[in-house]
Amino acid sequence: MRSRSTNLRAKVIALLASLAALWAFAAWVTVRDGINLLGVQTIDNQIVGPSEPLLLELQVERRLSTAELGSTSTDRQQALAGSRNKVDAAAADFKSTAQSWLADLASSAEAERTVSDAITALDSLPETRQAIDNRSLGRAAAARAYTNVIGSLFKLYDVVGGLDDKEIEADTRNLIELYRIRELMSQEDALLSGALAAGRITAAENVQFTEFVAAQRFLTKRAADQLRAPERTQFEQVVAGPAFSQLRSLEDRVLSGERTTSRPPVRIQEWDASAKAALTELQEMVLDAGDNLVDRAAPVAVWVIVRLVLAAGLGLLAVIASVVVSVTTARALVAQLQRLRTAAHQLADERLPGVVERLGHGEKVDVATEAPPLDFGDDEIGQVGQAFNKVQETAIRTAVDQAELRRTVRDVFLSLARRTQALVHRQVNLLDAMERREHDAEELEDLFRVDHLAVRMRRNAENLVVLSGATPGRTWRRDVPMVDVARGAVQEVEDYARVTVMPLGAVGLAGRAVGDVIHLLAELIENALSFSPPHTEVHVRGEAVGRGFAIEVEDRGLGMDEKELAAANEQIASNAEFQLENANKLGLFVVSRLAARHKLGVHLKASPYGGTTAVVVIPTELITNVGDSTTAPANGRQATPNGSVNDRSPESRNSVLASAGLGDAGGAFPEPALTSPTPSLGVPAVYHDPPRTTPPADAENGHSSPASMPAKAAEGQPQKPLTPGGLPVRVRQSSLAPQLRAGSIAIEGSADGEPTRSADHVRRMMSSYQSGSLRGRAEAERLRDEDADAGPAEADDAAATGTDR
């Protein structure tokens, strides 16, 4: 499986750890042999070596003890006392070395138990000796007591370890077998020496002697077959020698003697000399074989030491060298990779975004300068670095090409938008002229609808200007009341009759932000209308807040869930560059760009009515005071003092306006093709207090400026009422006789069933319209004088750039 680790250091460390583990295993295998060799040597020096003289002295004491029990004499007592002293000295040495910390360290648990048993057996010798001296112990029992002690020493040879060499191990076991043969011969000597000293041999002793001889001869024959050729030859020479031949002859005489007599058939001096000589020769042969075994084991031990040095020493050096080389190589690789990573991060985080930003500012970028080749060497990483050089060059070249492509597309958008704006401007002017010439109410209503479509087309053209990154052409020099800004936004949406503008207070908006704020509010209102049922309303309200002025656009639609709201707010706040795949979110992008241009805060939230509320916070530096004025809903609904809205049917409004000589005010808020069951025409608000202002219009909307009103009046055209802001209000059917105008007021008690109005009611309404018209003309005259003072050059510039004052 492919490693999931991305850290080169971790991989190198893992490789070195595996190498160190392999070395540790090989070193342990070799060190184990060395430890085994050291253990064998320690056991031989501390346990086996001291046990050999002790074993020989115990055999001598056993023979002298049985002889003393056979017949006592001064010479035997002295010899026995000397033998006991030698045994005690040898036992003291054995106990001292066998119980040392070195012996404990080298011995296994079984070897420690065997040593403990041997020492316990040695500690029983004083009791055995006391019984021999008191003559309370027979010859057979005394021999068994010494044999048990000697047997505990022989058990040591069975549990101590040896070298991990099969031949050396086999030869060691053969030498131990020769020691057992000598032990059987020593038991024969002790038994027969006691019988000869007593001058008699019992039947039991005769049987036991026979067993000893049979076992000794069986082991002798088997050992000769198992020994190596050199040791076998030496052993056969010993067995065939005069000492062993004499001993065999004496054994045969004892075995072939009369069973009825109790006197042994051999003399004591003859047996002692023959047995001593045979035991001595066999001991010398065993010692020589042991020396040969040590000589043969020396190369094995030396090879163990050599392997230990090679594995532990040279292996350690190899591991150290591997660590050094690996660390050095890894450090160099990591340094190269870090340089490559740093270059990649710089390209992704600094250089490429910087190039894109500079390209966005219109600067020229040299690909060779911005993508200098980086030198990473000629190895594999260097080849990766060369590939990275190509990648960064391709990335920067692609960014340049894409920027050029986006600039071209932006220029195309901007060119199309400007051309569309020019065409719409000409269209609006043409519609304005047609509206002034038209006297038919139905035709004039259709012209108003086309005029409204042109206004919406202008906003779509401005969307293209925003997409291209340019600034729309509509600008205002003077501050505009906030209610006019809201009405101007309502004017640019299709289903404007469903929009209600609540009182906004006596605040104004700086002229430099009027066009963009109207556009932004129009996008939000259009969105609210599009995603709410046709029978519901969209409310626009505003109030002063701590950071400026807040305008809320609330609909009664289905709304959005939390994720959709969060995504929309994030897109508005990010002010990211427009991408073609985001065409379905064009409105949000336009709102984001317009809000960022004037540092407006735009936030979407859930409405308590289930729809969505868009909150636009206009900063304080864009808010001005325009004096106290009363605001009214933009859809023609009148706001009462308590804030309620009184609906009036289109028929009643048209009849009132017609009787006042004003007709329908479709020029202020042109009527679109509505789909609601009871559509209402948008009309300006009518009050008894100072008249309400209508939405501001720019130079491209085709409306007549206040300065042009006197000239048109001089040409014979009827003078039209003006808003307090100086903008004319188009009046439908104003040139017709009152009797020919459509929608005239129904008289009281008419048969058509329409509601009747009294003469006093009509007179009050006419007085209100008359006073408003007079104030509007006065304001228009004032604005005309101010424009005249500004000079003809400024007026020409305004006409050329398509801006309104």
C-alpha cells in the first residue's frame, strides 16, 4: 500500500528506524552467542571447574571410609583424616565460587537449584562422618551417602549450558560419560576396598559389585563408539593398557569366585595398586580430551567474538553512516522541496494575484519578468522544478490572456451598454415628444407604458455598465429628498403598483450617490416583486439609525432558508468579480458592486411575514437634511396621519384628476401591463399640505427639464404642473374639453351606480391641485434661474454627458 505520510522526514526516520531494528536483531543474534560463550566460561570457572577436584576427593574419602569401616588402623585413620581435610577445602572453594554473583548471573534457574542441592548434600557430610566414626553406619550405607553427594555434583553437568555448537556439545557430553565410567570404577574400588579390609564380602556386596562391573563395562563400550576418532583411539589405548587389563583380570576373579565363601579372591595390595593405576590413567585421558575440546572450542569462541565485532561494531558504523547520509540527503531534499513549496505559495498567494490585480487595473504585464525560471538542480527534484517553471509561466500567461479576454468582454459590455443608453435616451426623447403631441387618452396611456419600459431598459443597460466595472452616467449635482430616491426606484420596476413607500422623514441623499442608490433599491424591489405572489405587496420604509439612514424592502413571499440567506449575504459582502456561471445571480452582483462603491450596508434577513427583508444602511456622510416634508406611498396610496393607507380605485382617481384638468399622472409613474385582477394606475400623491415630490429623473429619461417649460409654453403648448423638485408632471387628456375627457366625475344620484361626490368635495380637491400647481411653477422658475446662473457651458456639458442637475 502506498504510504499516506506526506512528511519526507518521517519517511526517512522510518527507514532509519527499520535499519536500526535490523541491525539490533543481527547484533542480538551475535551478542547472544557472545553472551552464551561468556556464560559458559563463567559457569566453567565458577561451578564446573571447582566441582572436579571436589568430586575426586569425595571418591577418595568414600573408598577410605569404607576401608575404615572394614577394619580400623592408625594408617587408615590418618589417611581418612587427610582426605576429609582435602574434601572440606575443595567444598569451601566450590561453595564460594558457585554462590558468587557471577555464577548467579550466568546460571539459569534450574542450574541454581542444582547448585543449591549439591551444597545441601555437602552440608550433610559431617553427619555421615560422625556416623562412620561411631561405627553406627555400615559400609554399604556409607558408600551410598558419599555416592549421593557425588551424584549431586554430576547433576550439575547435566544442567549447565554449553556452546551453540553441536559437535562441541556432543564432545562435552561424551567427556561427562567418561566421568561416569570413572565414577562406576570408583564405586567398585570403594566396595571392594571395604570388603578386602574386613576380609569378607557379603552376598549383597557381591551382587552390587557385579552390577558396577557390568555397568562400567557397558558404558565403556558405548563411550568408545561415541567418541571422536582421536579421543576414541586414546580411550581404547587406556582400556587395552596394562592397568585396565590388570583391573579387568581382578574383576573377573572376583566375579568368578566361590559364592559360598565370604573372603574375596584377591589381595588388598593387589587391588589397590591396580584400581589406583586404572583410575589415574582414565583421569589423565579425560583431562587430555577436555584440553583437546577446549582447543577445538577456542575457534568457535573466536568466531563468536569476530561476529560480535562485525555485527555490533561494523554494523553500528554502517548504521551511523546510513543515518548521516540519510539525514544529509533528506535535509537537502527537504531544502529543495521547501524552496519549491515556497515558490509555489508565492506564485499562488502573491505573484499571480498581484499580476491579476495589476491586470485588473489595466497595467501591462511582462510574462518573462513575472515568471523568472528557478534553478533547482539537475536531479529528479530539479526536473520537478523545471516543470514548475513551465507551470508558473503558463499560469501567468493564462492570467494575462484571461485578463485580456475579460478586458475585451468588459469593453464589449461597456460599448453595448453605452450604445443602449444612447438609444434609450433617444427613445425616451422621442416618446416625450410623442406624449406631448398626443391627445387621445388610450394612445397616451400606451405611450406611458412604452416610456416605462424604456426606463427599465435603461436600468438593464446600467447593469451592463456595472458588469464592465464602469460608472453609470446618471449623476446629480444637488441633494435629493430620500422619498424621491425611493420613488425613483419604484418607477424602474415593472409591477410598481404593488409597492408601497412608507413615510421616510425629512432627509436627503447626496447627489453623487442618488443614481446608484436608485439602481440598488430598484434591484431589491424588483427581486422582492419577482419572488412574492402577485396579490401581495412590497413595503419600502426607512428611518434614521445610528450609522446613517436605513431603508427596508420587505416582501410577503416564500422567503429563503438560512443557508440561502447566508450565501446571498456573503455574495453581497464579498464584492467578488462577476463570473459567467453566476448569471442567475446578476442582481446580487449588481447590488454588491453598487453597495461597495458608496460603502452601503446591505443585508438580507427573514421577514416576520414569511418573506424576505432587505435592509440598506446608507452611511451618515451621504445623508443630508432637506427640510420638513411629508412623504406618501409611491403607488398612489395616500398615507393618513395615523399611518394607514386609503385605497382608491383607478376610476375614482382618474375622474378626480380629469375634473381638475390634470388627467392621469402616468408620466410620473407609468403604468405597466399588470396581471393583478384590479390593477391601479400609479399617480402622484395629492395633499392639502405642501405638495409631495416625485422621483428624480436623469437626463436620459426623456422628461422635460424645468428650464424648457417656459419655452414650450411660449410655443403654444399648455403649461403642465411641476413637482416641488422642478420636474414636470405629464397630464393625460389635458388638451381635451372637459366634456370629452374619459373618466369624468359622476354626478350625485347618477344611474350608473358609481359613488357620488358633492360639489364642496370637488371644489376642495380642485383648490388643493391648484395651489400645488402654483407652488410647482414657482419652484420651477427658481430652478430655471439657478441653471441660467450656472452658465451655458455647464448646461452643454450636462447635456453631453447625460446627467441631471
